[in-house]
Amino acid sequence: MTSVTDDDAAAVSGHRASGPQSRGHRWPAERVLFALAGTMTLLSVLLAVLVSPWFLVLTAFVGVDQWLDVTAHACGVSLALERCGRRSTCDW
């Protein structure tokens, strides 16, 4: 009698288990950009409250960079991620 392992079940269901088996999994560039934008926005708001309102300029920069990504399909961070080897999953 054979037993079904987690890897076999994941292969059948199409999902990979989280943990050590999924180390090769990489986030797509769009998800990385979204995470970086959210982190920088929260950080700049926190610094604006605690240090100086001038840190809201960083929030504006993040917003402009996101709009550049939407309209021109490229922003500074996405270009930097491409140079680091992270490919976009979208076909513009």
C-alpha cells in the first residue's frame, strides 16, 4: 500500500505547500513593487508624524512613481528590479 505525501498532494491540487519545500518560489515583480510601495508609504507617514512633516514628500514620490508605472509601464523601482533579474509577469 502506498502513502500519499504532501508533495504528491500538492502536485495533484496544483498548490505548493508553504515552508522549506517552497523555497524556490519567487514573488512576481508586481507583488514586490506593491509591497515596497506600501512599506515606503507607511514608513514616510510614520516619519512625518514622529520627525517632520517634510517626510510626506516621500509619500508623494511613491505615489508619482506608482502612476508612472501605470501610465508609462515603467518606474524607477521596476527598472531597478529588472536589472536585478526580477522579470515582470505582465505583458504590456
